[in-house]
Amino acid sequence: MYYNHKTKRPYSGKNIEILESTGLKGGFMTFRQAIELGFKVPKGTKAIAKIIRPMEEFKEQSDGSSKVEMSGRKFSVFHISQLQEKTS
């Protein structure tokens, strides 16, 4: 199962295929989420994949109506095995 380690929500759609290609299972998170949860990303560690978050864009048309277009924003994610817990 592929899920966001911080939110515990499973990934869906194309993101499952992207994460399957890594050969790793379990929790993934962004750099910012890792820092918020108290993990350290070792220097030189590369993100394992770029997932896509679908976003709606509302575009105004010339006739005054609006049109919804779907786009996506990519986020680099790290697998939980790449991270170290901070020791205080």
C-alpha cells in the first residue's frame, strides 16, 4: 500500500503507478512534511519520485462564462526509509 505518512491517506490514480515503479512500499512524504514530523533528510538524499496533485483552474472565456481546466502540480517525495529521526 502506498500512503502519505503524515496524513495517512492512500495515494490514488497515476500516483500509484509512479510509486510502484520505485520498488518501495509504505509511507512517502514531502521534504516539508518530513521536517514537520521531526525527521531529518540526510544531505545528498534524492527524492524517490514526483507525484502529481490534481488542481482545478477556472478560466474566464471571451463570452463571459468560465471554464474549468484540470492541471497538476508535481511534488517530490521521499520514502520513510530514506529519512532519519532527529535525536535531541
